[in-house]
Amino acid sequence: MRIAQIIDTLGIGGAEKLQLTFAREARAHGLTPTVISLGVSPGSPIPAQLQALGVHVVAYPARRLLNARRLWRITRFLRRERVSVLHTHLTHANIVGALTGRLAGVPVVATLHSIGTDPRHYHPAKDRLETWALRFNDKRVIAVGHAAAEAYRPRKGRKPIHIIPNAVAPVPPLPPAERAAARAEIVGDPARPLLISVGRLTPPKAFDVLLSAFALVRSQKPEARLIIVGGGSLYGELAAQIKTLGLEGSAMLLGERDDIPRLLAASDMFISSSVREGLPLAILEAMMAGLPVVATRVGDVPEAVVAGTGALVPPGQPAALADAIVSLLDHPGQLRATGEAAQAHACRNYST
């Protein structure tokens, strides 16, 4: 069986990183995986990582979404490669995949990763096209969680939306000496509490709220340190905010990294301040690493961060976020137990 994944880009993001998980599982089950990207992603390690796994990666960039030449090239590719199933991810791929799959006679499965269109990028025509694509889909539509399914249900019509959560691989622990060395490398003193957040530096992730919350945490826990891992358009603004809040040396923007599992294993707590989410891969990976999670109650986050695995707070409230962080830091035994519970919950429910 030949399965082709089609996605908007292969940049750094949850749906994009999931392509690595799909590829590993496909190879393990004797399947031949292919990934089709509708754009180029300079600087992203994901295309090379996929190729190292034996995945056939192809890109069909175009200025216009429904570029006729691109549609024809993808249709021809699907026929030539005798693709058995086309699996679409994200808005552009849902639209292009529905069209090219039908033209090539290939069944299409769509996965919904978010809770709808970001209002900043809302485009009525594109929204209508995706609605059509989901209704036109002849095989199956999957959502990563109940919130994502409910957000899209009015657009799907009477056809069902199936819930299949994201899955992540286990994050191996670091030996004590290596963990201490990693912490010393990041924050100097390995005894300092180390908080971590991972995500694109874009408005929906609300890292400005996290920095404001961390300033409040520092007023009670001056020894605490925060690392934010990821790149994006708000890097300069967040760097300026760190300076304004007097957090230089205690809050660090690490940019994009290829050693996120190591950074998670070296940390004490994971923080998510997002105002919009589906079922975040970053949170699941943190739980797999044995980290307690303090997160905002948005999207499908409450399905992952259940009682005993962390704390949930309303979005956009730095004081509430800070209080939840300090509460865990005040009780080291509870911090460890919560991390262990988070890991056990992730292994039971989100393991590959």
C-alpha cells in the first residue's frame, strides 16, 4: 500500500512534525510513505529528517492556491506513483487534496488539527473552499480532539467526524550526570528550577502573556529560569519585552532547536500560554518526558492535561498562570508526582 501525506508546508509546527511520526510508523508496518508539500520551508530540518527515514518528499509550490499547473502535476504524481490513500493536513492541503484525489481516483482522508481558522488569517473564499472540500471528501474526516471536531462539525454536514488523538514517541530520560550537565549549560546552576515552553513565536501562542507571568513568578522565585524554544515573527518583540521586564539572563529565547527531547528531559515544568490550540504536540511530548504541565484551558488541551497531571488556567491571564507555576514550585514532591502522573497518562493515551 502506498500512502501519501499532503500538507501546506514542512516548516516547524505540530502537524508538520507529525509527519515524522507517520513516517516511522508506516515504515515499521511495511508501508511506502510519501510526503507532498505545497510550499518550500527553507531552514526547516523536517524535509531532511523525512528523507533520512526513507520517505519520498516532493514539493509543489505555487503562488495561487488553485494553480492549474500544480493541480495537474499532483494529480499526475498520484496516478504515476499508484497512491492508495491520500491523507491531507491543514487548510490548503485539505482543499488541494480533495480536488487532486478525486481527479486521480484516490481515496482521501483529512485530519483536522486546529479549532478552526485563525481570525487574523480568515479569508471567506478559502473558508468556503475548505468547507466544500470536507463535504466533498469521499472517505473519512478525522479530528485530533473533540474541540476540533465541534469547531468543524457545522462545515462537514451530516457526515461523521472521527476522533483520533495525536500520538508521540516516548522521550528517553537523561542519565543524572548528563541531565545536570545540560541544565548547567542552559542556566548555569543546575539546581535552579527550569521552566520550558515550545512553539512558534506567533500571536496564538501568547508568549507575551507567558513572559508577563514569568516576571510575576520571578518576584517570588528569583532563582527560576525560563527557556522558550521556537522561531517566528515575534522574536524581536519578545526579546524587547524580556529587556523591558528586566528578565535578561533569566528568560531566554533559544530559537529553533533540533534537540527538543534533550531540553525537555533537562527541564522541571512545561508551560503553554496559548489562546488557540487543537491538541498540541508540544504538550504531549512534554508529558512523555515526565514534565508537569501548566497550560491555558483552550481547544483540546483539557483532554490531555487532566487532573493530577498539571494545572489549567484561563487564557490571557498572567497572574493566574504565575500562581499555578509558583504553586507547583512551592511543593517539590508534588511537582515530581505530577510529572510522573503526566508521563503515565501520556503513555496510556498518546503513545505511538
